[in-house]
Amino acid sequence: MRPGSVPSNQTYRLTGALIDIIKDSTDVRFNLAWTYGEFLNDAAQRLGTSEVLDASIMALVTAHAAICTRRKDRTTALVQYSNALCTLRRTLDDPVKACHANTLCAIVVLLLCQGMNGAEGSRWTGHCEGAAQILRVRGFYNPNDAFERKILLCLRGPVLFESMFNERIDLSPQEWRLLVDASFREATPEDEMMRCISHLRDFLRQYRKARHDQGVLLDLVSELQVHYRTMQGLLADQRERLGAYEADNAAHFKSSITTRVHSGYQSAFGVGLVIAIAYNCVLSGLSPDDTGLISDSASFVADVLDLAKNACRYRPLGSSYIALCLGAAWVGTMDVNAKLAVERAWDDYGGDFAPGLEKPPIAELEWTTRQLRLQDADPGQPASPLDLPRFVLGAA
């Protein structure tokens, strides 16, 4: 609230509803802040100061209730989401409000809502594009503002992933570096994984331009192989960290702190698997008979299936990234039996995912396969494949 202002009853109710689903005592299965980012704690303190932020949080609270109760009728949630979109459009018409941190926060919140509500037609709502445009206009962030840093930390994963396929997200090299290095803490393995996905994004864009120039292409592939080995090392570290934590705390997984850390380690490992699979797909597209890549692929799929089995205790929100992992595993293997195993795991989780994702979106996954295996030179403007905002916003 603004200093000296008096919050309305509606603001009190909205703030209370948000706090109930982000406070530390809320179970990891339903806790939005633990799943998507600490910026939501800051957002709660700003309610009543921004119409667009209020509208987006109202949409989020409503969507959260629907997904946690497995409510099939999402009418109320969709109405609130629509209202928030209308408010966002009005806000973006004001050049001052459009560049405010509250507006950027609202866009991230609407990405969360999209993930919970599902989406009809094209998966690209324009939220990632819009956020990137706002960042370009306003400058990336005030390094002294913790709220803005937290927003950017949450936003970088979706923007990086979608930019692999959506070339309308077009930032300068310096802006990409600022986005990738958004962490305001000491560098973490998750930060390194974001750099790896940035390198893969760069390769895909350069490949489309230089695929007929063998000299340039050889250099690009050589560099990509180096980054793949780096990603494999990071993934091995994540696997070891997760395994060690499980071994040391097997008897204490009912504690809120332990489950929060465990779920976070699982999520980080899952995102790492997705990135490693993406690298493997691209390199396999260039060398389809490489037995090492085929072996890696089988190992990655096995890891995803094992992770899906172990993460089920944190359903629905604490394991929301599993849809991304399963989608990547399906894309990452050419083995029919492995694909069927992934589809069975998807069926087990289907009730947790947004409407339209109860079953694997085969057409979208096939499109993703063609893109990552370099079978389509131009991504065009089809539906976004893995649709990160719907699955794993903020997990990395």
C-alpha cells in the first residue's frame, strides 16, 4: 500500500487469499511461492497500489483454487483471467504504467494463470514477448530493487525456452546476457543451466542462417558439443545432489523445510533433464546414428520416468514441472516402447495438468521433435511446443 493510504476491504480479502497460498506453513503441494518464486511475497505487499497487479493476482488466486481442487469447470477462473488481460491492455496504453515493475509482475502472474487454466488455439499468448519488449523499453532492472530482480529471475526461464522457437523474442546480445545472469545471489548450478539453454538458443538461430555454410556449421557444432558436455556435467551434479539429499533425509520428508528443499532439488534436476534432452535432440539431428547420443537419450528417459514416480508425493503444484519433463522425454526418444512408457506416465499425471493437457499433445510434441532434430529449417509461427509457462515457470 502507498504510505498513508487505507486498504479497502477488497484489498484485505485479496491480500489474505494470496498470503494463504504462499505462506511457509502452506504445504509444498499447494504453495505458489515455493513452486514459482519469492516475488509473490513481494507482490502481496503491493496489492492496492496497482490495478493490473490486483487483477492478475485475483486471476491467480481463482486459478489456484480450481487446479488444487481438480475442478473441471474453469469458468470463474477464465473470467478472472479475461478481466486481468483487459486490465493489462489498458495499462500498456499508458507508457509510464507499462514500464512499472508492478506491470512486469502482472505479466509473470498471467503466465502462471495461463499454465493453470490451459489455453485454446495458439500457445503463444504474447506474455513472454510482451515482457521482453517492456524490458527493452524500460531497461532490464534496477540492481538495487530486490523485487525487480526476483521478477527477472522468475521470468528468464520462460523467455529463454520460448525464444528457441519464437524469433519474435529478439533481444540484443547484451540484453540476453543480462537476462541469463539475472541472479542476484552467488552463481548456482541453476544459473549455469540457464546459460546452457541460452547457448542452445543461439545455436538454433545461427544454424537457420548458416546451415548451408559447412565451414561455419562445423564450428557451431563443435561449440555445441562442448556445451552439451558442460550440461551433462551439471546434470550429473544435480543427480548426485538429489540422491545425497534423499539418502540423508529419508526419514524426515514430513517436515515442511525438508519437503521444500527436496521438491526444489527434484525440480532443478527435472529442468536439467529437459535441457540435456534438447541438446541431445539437436546433436542427434546432425548425427542420427551416434550410439553415444542414443545411449544418453535412453538414460535421460529413464531418469524422467523415475523422477515422475518419485515426485508424485508433491502433486499437484510441487510436481507441476513433470509435464515439461515428460514432454521432453517423448521428444527425446525415437524408441516406440519408450514413448509408450512416457505416455502412460502422462496418463497418471493427467488430472493435475491444465485443461487440454490431460493427454499428451502429440501434434505439438511431433512439431517440437522436428524443430529440435533440425528437420524444419524455419520454426514459422505454429503452436509453442513444450510451452514452458504452463509447466515450469520459475522452476529454474
